[in-house]
Amino acid sequence: MNSPFFSTASGWTIDGHTRLLGIIGDPVSHSLSPAMHNLAFLALGLNLRYLAFHVKPERLEEAVRGFAAQGMVGFNATIPHKEALVGLMDRLDDQVALLGAVNTVAIDSQGGLRGYNTDVHGFHAALEQAFPGRLQGARAVVLGAGGAARAVVAGLVAGGVTSITVANRTAERGQKLLEELAPALGQVTCRGVPLTAERIPLEECELLVNTTSMGLHGEPISGVDVSRLPKEAVVNDIVYSPPVTPLMQAALTRGLGVLNGLDMLIHQGAQAFRIWTGREMPIPLIKAHLDGLAAKA
Ligand code: ATR
């Protein structure tokens, strides 16, 4: 029997067969992933639901064991859990071992946990879709050297860039990132530099990617003057709220190509969706919905 509390006019019911997925983070309430995955489940008629779980770092293991014990399908992780999750997995996808960060977990019927990193695919697929062929042979500058920068560097290598400069406030962290990712860098020329105007090679950069949290609140990024970029350069800020960051605004004013982080979010989610369900997420539908939500956030 359908209770009015558990069904909708569209027939989207919760019943004894409904299975659960979710995202863990601290904080997590800002996440667009529940809206993205639930809309995709609804569109494809899948009896799955996706919730946001606020999990503190000290209770991560307990939360993960509980998810496995309950027979959840899987979950995503956001800040600050991506690195700590690696040690809790039974199996790791190849890319994860190198990146040292898990953002997607699939739980098998025995409760076994397999960790993936779909941010690499998300970054690469978003740029390829927005600017086809631009990654191939490009010289890239990455601002920041945290967890997000690792996935971006791996995505740039997958896209065929020829050089990567990692510019970070703490320059040693950029160098450490490149040393740790060295087995995956192949023939790509890489270096780490401090985040200062003299050291960032903007004149020789066709692709500038901001992975730092600067710009989230309207502050400019010191040392980064987009007027130094070549006129064919593309600027990608992996932030999606606000939809146009000050860095992107400066690039737009110069007539450069820009991309925010929403497409990366959607493509990493689409890859996670594929892992969990074996189905394709309806990306245009999801994008239209999330564009509206991100603009309001
Ligand atoms: P994430 O996993 O999202 O990448 P993170 O690991 O905390 O988060 O990394 C944040 C990045 O933003 C780092 O590169 C950080 O620089 P440091 O390594 O020097 O800490 C950068 N960052 C944050 N706030 C910054 C600021 N005010 N100025 C410059 N860089 C900043």
C-alpha cells in the first residue's frame, strides 16, 4: 500500500526494496550530490535513494562499517574524508593507490568495500566536453596542491598536456605532490613553484586551473594576473558556487574561455553512477537542474 507520506504523484515510492546510497562529509549540507543522484534515479525509475550524512572524522570508520553492514549500494566522500577512506577499503581501483584519495565507494553483496576516484574522470570529461581537443599538447598551470589538485594533475596527464606547473602558497607541497604522482606523469614536464607573480609562467599557459579555495568569497588570487595569459587560454575554476568566480570574471572580461566546477561535479557523479548502477546518468537533465540550484546557492 502506498502511504501518502512515502509516495509521490509520479509514483516515486520508498518500499521494502528501496536501497540506499549517500555522501559523507564534514560539512556536507551544501552538497549538490543528493539532488543530482536522486533526480537521476527518478528519471531512470531506479528504486534507489541518496542522502547526505554528516560524519565527523573521528567517527568515519564506524560510519563506513555501518554502511557496509546495512547493505548500502555505495557512497561518495567529500572533505575531509577522501584520504582517510583509502585505509578502510578492501580493494582499490588502480588510480586510487596513486592519488591517495577515494571519493566513491562501491559495497558488494558481502559488504566488501571497493574504493574509486572519479574526480580524475570528472575533471577530464568536463574540459573535453566544453573545449574539445584543448588539453592535447597544452601547457597547464594548476593553482593549489591539495587533494583536488591531485585529481586535476592526473586528469591533465590523461588529457595529453605537455607541461604542468603547480603553483602553491606552500611551494614544497606542490613539489611533494609531483614527486608522489611521478609514476603517473610519463613524459609530461612538471614543476612546483610558489604562488608569486614572478614564478607562475602565465605567458606560456594555455590552461589555467584553480583548485584553491581562494575566490570562493570574492577575493582575488594574489600573483595571478589573467592579462598575462595568451588570448587562446582557457581558465577553469573548479569551484561552482559562485558560478562565476573573480578569476573567471577577469578571464571573461579579457574574452578568454572559462569553465566552473559544475561540469566536473556532474561528470564525477556520472562515473560513480555508472559504477553503482551500470547505467548512464542523464547528463543534460541533471545539468539543467543543477545550474538552477548552483545559481541560487
Ligand atoms: P582540497 O582537497 O579541496 O584541495 P586542501 O587539501 O585543503 O583542499 O587544499 C587547499 C589548497 O588551497 C592548498 O593548495 C592551499 O595552499 P597551502 O598548501 O599553501 O595550504 C590552498 N589555499 C587555501 N587558502 C589559501 C589562501 N588564502 N591563499 C593561497 N592558497 C590557499
